[in-house]
Amino acid sequence: MVEMNLNRRQFLKLSGATAATLAVVELGFNEKKAYAKSKEFKIAKATVTPTICCYCGVGCGILVHTKNNTVVYTEGDPDNPINEGKLCSKGTTLRQLYTSEKRLTKPLYRAPGSSKWEVKDWDWMLDTIAKRTKDTRDSSFVDVENGITVNKTERIASLGGAALDNEETYLLAKLMRGLGVTYLEHQARI
Amino acid sequence: MTKYVKYVDVTKCDGCRACMVACKNWNDLPAEPTEFLGSVQSHVKTTADTWNVLQYIEHENGKGDLEYLFRHSSCFHCTDAACEKVCPENAISYTKYGSVVIDQDKCVGCGYCVQNCPFEVISLKEYKDKNGKEYRKAHKCTMCTDRIDEGLQPACVTTCHTGAMEFGNREVMIQKAEKRVKEIQGRYPNAMVYNPEGVGGTHTVYVLAEKPSVYGLPENPKVPTSAVAWKDYAQPIGKMMLGATTMALVGAFVTNKLFNKEGKGLDENGGGSDE
């Protein structure tokens, strides 16, 4: 027979260890800490910025919660009189406008007749847009039509977006009228 | 502690699905692309990554007219939850607000809750740990308990623009539901409050426009008897027996020790006996 030669101290140690083991087992201690309980409140310490939904002409207010240089959550702005915190399914997805991997992050250019897109920088893009707008406008400008001064171009059209605010639409309309654009339209004509 | 209820008036729902998106947005759940189902409905039922699904039901009413019925479907947060009863790991529990939540650390992915939920709202998700070993966890709506903790309402309720969903004190919401049923009975003669007694009432209370079966809901859901037997009788007895066994073992060990010590005499550290 194997004799268990335990003295009192060893016995106490052993029973202590047993109790501790049991306690740990009973408490459901899980080694799979992958699902760590570090989950703090999602929008705690986030910066909140109010914005206007860019999708339709209603203009719902949205609160954008940002943290660690990314958008962690978006929700209807309860203080906005238009939507009082409510949103539709499309407005609710606003966060993906920033976080989606499908989002374009660089200007892309497709030359006339080409089948592929090229990455260009913003300076080239804006310069090219300005140059071609001026070329088109100058070559198509009509001063007088049927004896009436019209100062217009019919080769350019402008399509505004629902996300534009009052000031932006004012500036846009002023620029387009200055160029002589008569086809001034808006996307949100519902 | 005040018990809270998510009140869903299906007759006010316009089927915009913002509640589905809001749920994914708050809980960071990935999209689940689906095939066309033959109706506007996007998913057949709730899944581990889609905690609420908007049902679209084309129903012919008694007069031969087509009714287009919508229902926001998600966890009911039963007062007597079958999932809580059957969970062998005690991973499912009630919060002080009345919601039923799954502790992901304790869940072992056995799937008993999935099999026993009378409303089929719990699903398992498969994961792989870094060694490539597969494991599963059960997921369902939490009623945004983390938001309630911070004084916010559930994400789906917050976004609902028709007022089809409201969140508040249980008694107030149930009164509201009963009042609403009286208002709509002219158009929907079968309208009713769905707060089934068989599961002790629920913390998602519906005003349904039609009988529950039209929405694919059980008329009288119950906690399975086997589940009650397991949780309320078998498990406590089992625990007691385990305790008794442990006590007996320890007792035997100590007695044995004392007995042996007596035979050999005390060592220099004093031994275990003063007899």
C-alpha cells in the first residue's frame, strides 16, 4: 500500500488547492478569453458630431460618433426637428459611407473613349475640370438669340444633390448662372 | 426594479426595415446576403448575425381581400424563458430589466436553447480559434441591454419612424397595447395583444392584426416540461449530490488521515489529531 505521508501543513495546502480548483471550476472560469469581457460601452468617450443625411431631400439629422479616427456609430439626432431621432433603413447605414471597404478614397479618371479608370491627384482633377468647363463654355456660348441677349450655354448642365445646404446651393446656382448654364437641376425632385 | 417592454404595434409598421439595419449598426453584425425569397422579405428568419427580421405576409382576410402584414420579429424576452431553463452552463440569464441575455464567455455552443426556444429566435454561430479548432456560440437579440444600462432605448425602437415600436414600463406598454387593439378592431376583427401566458408573459409585447398563426407564431407557447424538470429539479439535486459526494470524500480522507496518524504517532509538526 502506498502510504500518504502528509503532515498537517501539507494537508492544509492540499485541501486549500482543492477548494481553489473547485471554486474556479464552479465559477465557470473559461480559458477561451478570445471573447474577452473587455466590451466597454460602444459609444463611451466618442466624439459626437451632428450632420445632415446625404441621401434624400428630407434632410434628417444624424449624430456621428467617432473614436480612434473612425466612425463607430451613427444614429438619428433626437434634437433635430425634421426627424426627431428617427431614420429610415438607408439613413441608418450612413456609417458605411465612411467605413465601407467599397468606398472610393482617391479620384478616378476615365479618359474619353477609354475603358479603364486611372488614379489621379486632386490638383490634376480640379485643374482639368476647370479647363474643360471653360473650353466647353467658350466654344458654345451664345450672346444673342433671335435678337434677344441671352448669354447662355446649352452644352453644360448642373445636377445638384440633396445633401447640399442653403449656402452651398446658393453658391452653386450663382456659379452656374455666371457660366450661362440654363439646365440647373436637383436630384431630390420628389 | 422596473421591468421594461418593447411594444410593437404591427399595424403602424410600414415595412421600412430600419429596425433591422439599426440592430446591425449598433451590434456590429455583418451583412448576410440572401437569395430572392419570392417576396420582399430579406431573410427567412432570425440568425446568429441577423437578430431581427421584418416579416412580410400576404394574407387573405375573411372578406377575400389581400392584407399585406408586416411584423418586426426578434427575441420575445420571455418571463419564463425556455432557453434559460435548458442552458446547462447557466450562460443565459434574466437582467433586472426583464431582458434575457446570453453570456458569451459561458456559452459552450451546445444548442439546447436553439432547440427549445418556442419562437425559434436563437441561432448558433461557428468560430475558429487561432489553432483552427472550431467552436460555437449562441446569439440572439439582447434588447440592447447595454443601451438600457446607459439610459438609452434599444436601437430598433430609437430608429422607428412610424412609432410602431415603443419602449417603456411594462404595465404602461401593456395598457397601451390593450387600448390600441380596441381602436383597430373595426378594420382587423382578429386583432389581439400577443403576450403569451404559457411563458409567463413576454418583454416584447405585440399588437397583432391577425391571429398569431398567420404570423407563424405559436398560439400558446410553453416552456417544455422536460426543461422545467431539468432546471428546477434535476440540476439542484445534482448539485446537492455533488456537494454531498465532495463532503463525503473529504470526510473520508480526513478520517483516514487521523486513523493512520494515530497508528504511527505524531510527527514533529504536530500531526492532525489531539485525541
